[in-house]
Amino acid sequence: MTIPWQIAQKLHAVTAVLEAPRVNDRAHDLVDLQLLEGLLPDSDLLPTRSACIAVFEARAQHPWPPQVTALPHWPPIYSGALEGLDHLELAATVEEAVKAVRRFVERIDVATET
């Protein structure tokens, strides 16, 4: 699977609003999204935007661009996902990670052909 498609699927999962009793526990995807963002050249986000639109349209559960929001139970999940990754300078808290992923979504959403 290509990086743009991985990003699209992780963004869809991390922003999914589930009906009770199901709970969105995808806080670890915030770590993955920060890592994946680092693998993409800034100038080439159009394939990622196309993949995101395709995934969100195909699944038809919530619209693109998504609202990235930290859920109350996410801090320990996020902290656990960060274990052993201190050297990578990722967001230290789930709140910081949400802000970073929101910025990433904004960059993806405005991507156009160069």
C-alpha cells in the first residue's frame, strides 16, 4: 500500500465517530500520521489528497476534510504508542499531536497541481 493510501485510511480511522458501545481507540494513528507526514515531500501532497477524498467518499461515514479531535480516553493510548520513539521529536501529548495532524490535514486539503 502506498503512503498516500495509508495516510487516507489512518485519517479516516482516527476521525471516525462510532456509535456506542463501540469506542474509537485509534489514538496510536496520531503517531503513525506524524511519521508518515515526514516521508512525504511538501510539494507533492496531491496524490495524498486524491487518496483521502477517495477513501472518505467510498466509506461514506464522514466527510473530507475530517475534524481531528482528541477523545477523553486517548492520552494513555497515545503515550503508550510513543514509547521508545523519544528520539523522533513527535508531539509529546495527544493535544499537541491533534494540532499537528490538523495542520497536516489542512496542507493535504489545499494541495493542487504544481
